[in-house]
Amino acid sequence: MHFEPLPSSETMNQILDKTYDHAQVQLRTINLWDSENIYAYQVPLKGQKLYSVDTPPPTVSGSLHIGHIFSYTQTDMIVRYHRMCGEAVFYPMGFDDNGLATIRFVEKARGVSSHKMKRSEFTALCLEETVKAEAQFKDLWQKIGLSVDWNSLYSTIDERSRFLAQKSFIELYNKGFVYRRDEVTPFCTCCRTSVAQAELDDKEVSSKFYDIAFSVDGVGEVIIATTRPELLFSCVAVLYNPTDARYTNLQGKQARVALTGKYVPIIADEKVLIDKGSGLVMCCTFGDSTDVAWYKEHKLPYIQSIGLDGIFLPNTDFLAGLKVEQARERMVERLKSENLIKAEKAITHAVHIHERCKNAVEYVSLQQWFVKIVEHKPTFLALADQINWYPSFMKVRYQNWVEGVSWDWCISRQKGFGISFPVWHCRACGEVLIAPVDRLPIDPQESEYGLSCSCGSTDIIPDTDVMDTWNTSSISPYLCTDIMHGKKDDVFAEGVFESMSMRPQAHDIIRTWAFYTIVKAWMHSGVLPWNNIVISGHVLSSNKEKISKSQGNSPLDPQKLLERYSADAIRYWSGSGALGQDTAFSEDQLKQGNRSVVKLWNALRFISEHRTVGALPPKLHGTVNRWIMHRASQTLGAYKDHFEKNEFSRALETVEQFFWRDVCDNYLEMVKDMLFKPEQYDQAEVESTKLTLNNIGLRLIQLYAPFMPYVTEELYQQMYRSDAAMPSIHATSFAVVGDAYVDERAVQIVDILQQVVSSVRRMKTESKLSLKTPLIQLLISVSGESIESLKKVEHIVRGVCTSASVSYTIEPLCSEYMRQDGDGYRMAICLNTTAQTEV
């Protein structure tokens, strides 16, 4: 991108409107950005750095909430900063419409059930509904000012994404990272699909411990403690701890299960807790993950009681047709009628629930596809050390998760909607038959394999499962790279994929999206998916809960919020949130954002009335001009340091301090008299001041641009566009305003000047006089060295303090004073000693 210096000096006569109409400006600016293709990706020039973003595709399941605004605008601030550093930015957008949330959304919108429709028919409905929702999402993203390239758009269910997801599966299957087997897995009977370990949460629930009487031949009655008596028909063993002296006599015997009369082996196992319940437990297939472990370790039979729909199967006798809670009640009633429940105790304990629907999961054995992750855990931990984590402590969450992973990643889902596995199975020999790449994307349920198996059989059936939505989302860097390469390269081929610059995401999906993406990039390309990961916090409701669509606790719909506040004010609030920290929704911050927008407009309006357009001269006249340029350079340096660490809130704080304190409270007040009465000042200094005003105005709107893109764009268009090379403030570079400016001596002098001004303002305020009240004389008690400094800016002292004359003394004053003398006032202030104030 080419940058040109500001043109030669020329007085600028255009004056800004007195008031700022954000609604009109936002509409006008959106059209400008769109018509000028301001944010379109351009292939980097030679030597130009690429900054690429693995943008999180929002789930298409209704509408966006304020939490989305919070995190996505924070990402946008970082992206805008890098664009203004002269980097070639690739900032795509995706929509995640390939998951349970979308299924529920479409089922509700259309009044249908995905389980009762052909996959292709339901997919067509999903595509119709999600297109509408995506249009609403785009409208909101544009209104809030996201600088994404809308030409770089993907959907996780579109044809290209289905192709790449299926090709990814085939690639990893051929590399040996993917396998299929009959495996016990958590299953959500509400969502009717298996779920991965990363999709489980723990929840404390109220329950009861039941002591149930089993019997052992030759021993008599033994007590089994359980919270799930409804699973007696699936009981396959009784276990005790081998160190428990109470039960060593049971070794090698069999127990007769209560009510069913079935005999099961009694097994010693060290994992049985001696002090829990009676110390004797039954293993059922399956009550929880511990049952699964015992089932595998002791090679026990599998007896299924609960169907995939959550209903008890016919083999459960009097429980058949009941749901879990109903079956528990019926079983307890029957056991009590037979006097087989000897005690019951109310307890609370943790159960696994599906994070999506919050219902308890069951465990079932199914033929499913898995990605090998357990054996590669050391590699995934090492890869995390090569990524820059912002904030750094978030890496610990990732490490803790990976260290705790105990199962391979199940990527099979039993849903009516999603991306199909491009696979058929031979019934005769069990061989897996993979679709050729040139037939992708394909749904084996609706397309025949077309060939016979290598064994000669034509008895071939399709794989009926679909892929876990994270299986597609985890290749988002490849979806982005595919777009960046014009969808013409094999992104999985060696050497094609390069690590992206940044992944922004929330902290609650580190264990899913972040982890799985790292897994896939390593398995496909042996590289990192991105070099930096930026973790945002959540927006909290008034009850300190995470705001989400499922909770229904959003304080305000974003569209309605945009009717009350400008997009810039909303972005100011999100930019004030600390990186990685949960933040309470705050209208106070929105109001402060509005104040900053108005203040910036008014300050630039003042500048527009008095500036001269042009580059700064080699010799800048006026100490205060050199000081403000020094402070501007300092501010830009600190601002960049913060943004390079993705600490946008600290960058905003830096700009705010510079703008409110240095520019508005000090510099503009110091030069105001000069601008209104130029004939009383040195003309070289007056001209330098007007050029400095022009320069500082542009620097200010550049610094604010990532946070408040609309007001800064409008200011640029009205004040700078006609004399600048770039069509937008967001296409300019920080370098265009000039090199770093350093003048430490000016800083020292203005520091003393500020002390004088502060003291004079204090004295006038304490005397209940206007700050504009003129002084006949101002006497300043100060050190000899400071006197020499103040004399260099005495004309500024007279102007800003409205004093006809200024005199100095090195003698300490007994007291400061503000005395009336005829129609005027005389004031004395003391900078070098502590003196009493006389008013």
C-alpha cells in the first residue's frame, strides 16, 4: 500500500457541523466502505507483512447478543490497528450453521423434526433458514463497524466446506489418525447423538443412595449401594475392594441380582471406595464412566437397557417404554414391595451433562469414528508452548485440559443434519469403502458406492452418521486459506498451508475449538494453525452469569442498543474491557463512550477552524508545539506497545489520557489565545501552531480509529480526504503523519508551565471567579532555573492565565494571594515552597 505525505501548507476553510449525527454518519460510512472496497483483501506487496485472522464463525441459531458484540469488536480493534500499521490484512467471516443449535433453530422455525425427514430435505430447509439469519448477522456486523472482507465469506455447511471437511477426513484416515470401532461413548438422548469428552460438563444434582439386597449362595444377603436402581436389568457384576475385610469371603462367588434373579460374578477391584455406601457396588452397562472402565477392564458383557431415544427397551420387562426418571420410580416401588430396599439416603453428587442441552448423558456402545488424540498428548502440549497466548495464563487452561484427556475424540454424531462421512461399508467383509475425492461432497445415504467390494460383494451399505460440528470448525484455518488462495489449491497438500496470524475466541471453547484446531493443523501439515491466540472474556448479566442466547439473560438486544447509542459508543465500552476478563454490561461506559465521541468531534471542529493543512516544517516554532508533538510520539509508542500485546484496553486508555489531558485540557487551552489574537504573537509560531493543530488532529483520529471507526471516518472525510491519497482513515498508515518527534527540553518547560496554569486556575476557583477573569499582574515565586524556562513561554502564560503582565521572584512567599486592585486582580503563586493561600 502506498502512502503519501501531507501536502504543502494551505489554509483549510471547511468547518464541521456543530452537532454530530451518528445515525446519518453510520449509514453514509457503511456505503463508503462498501463502494470503495476499503476492507477487501489484497495480496501482500513485496516486503509487506500479512496479517490473517481465523475469525470465529458465529453459530446461526436465531440472533446475536451483546456478548457477540463485545468479543467481535475487540477482535476488530486489533485488526484495524494492524491494517493501519501498513500490513496486508486478510479478515474473513464465516457462519457456523452445522450443529445442534442450528437444528433446533430450524426445527422450531419450520415446525418439523429432523429425525423424521430425509437428510437432504432437512438440509435444504436449514440452508433456507440460515440464509435469512446470516443476512441479519451481516447487517448487525456492518452496523457495529466490523472491518471484515465480505467477499471472503464461508458457511460451515456450504458445498466448499463440505468438500474440505470430507477431504480432511479422508486425508487423516489415510494417514492413520482416524479409525472406526465399536466403542462406549457418552450419548445425549435429548439431542439423540453421541458427544465427545470436551462437550461434557459436570453438574451437582440431588439424588438418593439406595441400599438394595442382593443374595449370595452360601452367604446370604449382601447390600449393594447405588444411585441408579433402574439399571438392575443391565447389572453385569458386583465389585468390592480387595482390601475390604468385610467382603474377602465373596471372592470367586456369584451374586443374585435383586428382582431379576440373574447371577453375576463378584469381582475384586481397587477402584471401589470402601467408605462409599456399603462398599459393594454393582456394575451396570452403563450407569456412569466408572461402569465403562470396569466393563472394559474385566471384559464384561454388554446389556443395554436404555434406547437412543431415552426410553427403556423391551428387555427391561416392567420398565419397558418408560423414561429414566419414571423407570427409577417404578423400580424403587417394586423393590420396596419386595422388601429389597434396606435404606435410602438423600445425597448430592456430580453427573455428566451435555453442555449444549444441559441434560444428563447416558453411555452406549456404538460403531463410531474417532481421531487419535490420547497417544499424541505430549505433542499437543509442546505445540501450545510455540503459540503466543493472550492473556498468557489462558495457556494453563489448555494444558490442564490436554493433560486430563482420557478418550480419543469421537467425531461421529447421530443427527439428521450435518456433513456426512464419505464412506460405505461392505456387509460381507466389513471393509471401509472411501469415496473418491472427485465425488466430494457426497452423502452416501443418497448416492450409491457404484462398485463392488474387493471381496466381490455388492452388499454395500452407507455410513449413516454425520461429523461432529467441531470436526468442521477445527479446519477453519484451512477454510480461510482456501478462500485466500482463490479456492484453487489443495490446502492439505504439503507446503500450501501456512500458520495464520491470529485466532480470536472465548475462553470456554479452549478445550474444543482451540484444541481441535491445533490437533488438525498438526495432523494435516505438521505446523501451528496460528501464531497467536487472543482469548476474550464473556459479558456478564446483572446476576454475574455469562450472557447467552440459551440463558435468555441478555440485558438488551444489540439492534435496540444501536438505536439508543452510537456504534462508536458501544465499541468504546467493549474496548474498555480487559483482555480475557469477564465484564459486566455497563451503560455507564456507553455514556462515557458517547462523551468521548462528542468531545472528539468538538475538539476537531475547533481544530478545523484554525488549522493550516501541510507538513510540519523542519524547525517547529513554539515550545508548546514541540511539547505536544513529543507527547504525540510518546503516546503512539505506548499505544503500539499495548496493541502488539493485544492489550487494546490499555491502548484506549493511553489515547484517552493524551486526548483529554494533553490535547484538550492543556494544549488547546495554551494556544487558544494565540489563535484568537494572532496579531499579538510571533507569526512564525502562529503558523507552526496551525500546522501542529492539523497534524495532531489527524494523529488523534488515527489513534481513535480502531475503537471509534465512524466518527473518525467522518472527521477524515470532511477535514483530510480532499488533500490525502487514501480514501479512508482506515487505509492510512500511522507512518503518514511523520516520524517520532523528541524534545525533552520542551517537556521540562511545559511541565513548569502546567504547574503555573494549574495554580492560577486553583486560585481563581477558590476565589469563586471565572477562569477568564483578567489579571493585572501575576507574580510567580520559583527557582532561578525555572524562571528562565518560564520566560520562553511567558507569552503563553499571559494568554492562558489572562494576565497583562508576569513577574518572577526567587524569594519564597509567605502566602499566595488573589487581591483585587481597582477593577482588576493581582495574583501571586508559589511553585518552589509550601505557602499559605490568601484569598
